[in-house]
Amino acid sequence: MIHDIEYETMPREALEAIQLRRLQNTLARVYSSVPFYRDAFNAAGIKPSDIKSLSDLSRIPFTTKKDLRDNYPFNMFAVPMDNVVRIHASSGTTGQPTVVGYTARDIGTWSNLMARALAAGGAGRGDIIHNAYGYGLFTGGLGIHYGAERLGASVIPVSGGNTKRQVVIMKDFGPTILTSTPSYALHLAEVAEEVGVSFDSLKFKFGVFGAEPWSEKMREEIERKLNLIAVDIYGLSEVMGPGIAIECHEGKKGLHVFEDHFIPEIVDPETLELLPYGEKGELVFTSLTKEAFPVIRYRTRDITSLNPEPCICGRTHVRMSRVTGRSDDMLIIRGVNVFPTQIESVLMETEEVEPHYQLVVDREDNLDVLTVKVEVSERTFTDEVKGLQSLERRISKNIKELLGVSARVKLVEPKGIDRSQGKAVRVVDNRNI
Ligand code: DLL
């Protein structure tokens, strides 16, 4: 079902008229209320009134994560604190956390966009949503929660962790929609199996998974193990949280970006040149309706491309391709560029291994060494050691052939890799320690 039929299926021309009006309002507002933006626009010799068409947006300077950090905690807010009703923050794993704020109206907008997203993912009134995204400073838990309530579904605010108890809840309450990171979904499946609960006996129809990169192969694995249809949801706290883009369950091919609220652009991460539809580059967002924390041309560092072709679901909003990873997650191993999700795809092709892996990068004698640790299935593990060695060689050969990168493959025993309750830690890079 389409939640906001008018806006989600709007013809391009009408959509662009709304975008331009909202963009002009946002620019005027940030110019008058956020010193950072005023200074940046002045330095570029631009005034909000110079922006007469959507293509003029490209004249405005970019905003980076560093800019947000430099204005820690509240200096990017465009409203007085009296009007801020909620504060979230990024986990700060790559440095100082970024802090984001919401007015009451922002929370309303976000709830509505999340309701749209959940509806696109197959949810509706009468569904029971098992929400295993973490509640807290992370935007996942509360973002999904408010959207579920707005949609009129029942939400179980179970959050991450306490996995055995989650399995009991899944069995007893009969949830029909699962929301979690893809890695935690697999962990739920594993623990359910351990305690003798089969997903085939549960009531799940759809799963809305995101907050971390995952491959198409991982989707197949999740759909098979959890007996549901899995869709991809994207978002980032700096721009709002979850609910910026979502795959429709009908198409399952690219994520519709809610363009009446966000303008997406793709730029070359090196030259910052604007790239046309279809080309891969860094995703940049401008928010059109946010009050407390508007962002102008924010560089997400996520790599994707945009597809404007019509979708079978009827939504007219452009689709972004699955995010393969952040530009700063890309590993450069002896000069070869590789994303963890590419390795993931190769691993998922191998029947004997499980979808639990970690990449460790070291430097030995001034050379990068990539070790791929991956768990073998119980069945394979009980086989002879000789068989395991040839399996390691086979996977290593496949990685080399398909990605051009040399990797040592180390098979580990079942459950030998730590499970995360939120975003999985896929890479341990020891090169800079
Ligand atoms: O992860 C918001 C979210 C919550 C999205 C729940 C979806 C579901 P942050 O913690 O700020 O916000 O992390 C944002 O995570 O820039 C991407 O690098 C990555 N990411 C988010 N969704 C996806 C996805 C939330 N579907 C960062 N595929 C983003 C790949 C994703 N990467």
C-alpha cells in the first residue's frame, strides 16, 4: 500500500515545483539562523535569493561531517533550544559524535516518512512489528517506532539484545514484520534454531533491514533462513534517521528516495563534479522540510547511483541503488579497492560457510595483508581438517578471481565471530595502530 499516494506518485514537474519552493524556504531560513551556513554562502558569494531553479543548487557549497563536528554539539541548530523536543547522536565510531535535533514538527514529518517506508516494505494496519533496532541515541529504534504507530500497526519495542527473550516474544506474540539490522536478523535466526524454534512456524511476512551495508546474496540468505521477504531501508542520523529511502516490496530493486523532503545528488568524491543518473558516486543530501537541523548539500560518503525509471509499484521518486559501503569503508589492499560487501558476496556463494565474517587488515613487511575470517557451518566443521584447508584455498581463489585482491582465508568454528546487537563490525584495520 502507498501511504501518501499523492506525494509518492506525483508527476516529476509537480514534484520539482514543490522541491524548489521548499528549497528556497530552507536556504533563507538557514542563512538567517545558522552562522555556519551564512558564512559558507557569503564565502561563496551566494545569497539564498540567487537560487532561482533546482539546478542552481549546485552553486551552493557542500557540508561535511567535519563541519558538523566543528559545530558540536548544537551550533548547527536552526531553531532556539526551546523548540527542540528530541536529540539524537551518531555513535561516534569514526570520531566525535554528531548531534542532531528535532522540533515537534520534525518528529511528525519523520513519523510520516517512516510510516511511508514501512508501508512500502509491506506493513499496514493490523500488522505487529517486532522492532529490534536499538532504542537510544541511535535513530533506528525510535524512528521505526513512531512510524509504526503512525501507520496504525502494533509495535513491540524490543530493541537489540536479550536475544533468547526475543525468540520467546516472536513465538508468543506472533509479529508479522521484523525490523532490525540484517546481521542481527541472522543472529535471531541462529538463536531461534538453538532453542528449537523454526522461523517457518512464525508469522513473519516481511523484514525491513538496514543501517549497515548488506549484499544481494545476504538478502537471499536472510529470506531463506527467516522465511520472509526482505527489503532494504536506508537513512543516516545527520539527514534524519531511517526513512530517507526504502525499497518497495513489489520491486525490490533500488530504494525510493522521498524526494519531496530530500534532494539527492551524486557527485564524484574526488572532483566533487555532479554525476548524471546511473553513475556511481557519493550521495549528497539537502533536506527540504527539516526545522531544527536542516542540512544543505551534506556529503554522506555513501556510494550509490540514482535511477529515475518508473517502478512497478507506482511511486515516482527516484531509486538509489543498494549502498555498497561508505567511501571511507573501502579497503585499499595493495592498491586494489574493495568493499566488505563485495567479499561478502563471494562468501555467500560458498555453500559450506555461514553469513558471519570479519575482515582483518594488517601490514607485514610494508605490505597490506587481508585476512578473511569466516565461519563454517556445523556440518562442514565436523569434516576432516584437510577438507577445510582446500575450502580456504577455494574461497581465496574465488576472491582473487572475482575482485582481484589477494586474501588469506581463515575458517573459524561455528559462532567463532562475535555477534553484534546492532551494526556488525565487519572490518578490523590494524594498519594505523
Ligand atoms: O543507520 C539510520 C538507520 C536506522 C537506517 C535504521 C536504516 C535503519 P546512522 O547510525 O547515522 O543512521 O548511520 C548511517 O549507515 O551513512 C550508511 O553508511 C549506513 N547505512 C544505513 N542504512 C544503510 C543501508 C542509521 N540500507 C550510515 N545500506 C549511512 C547500507 C546503510 N548502508
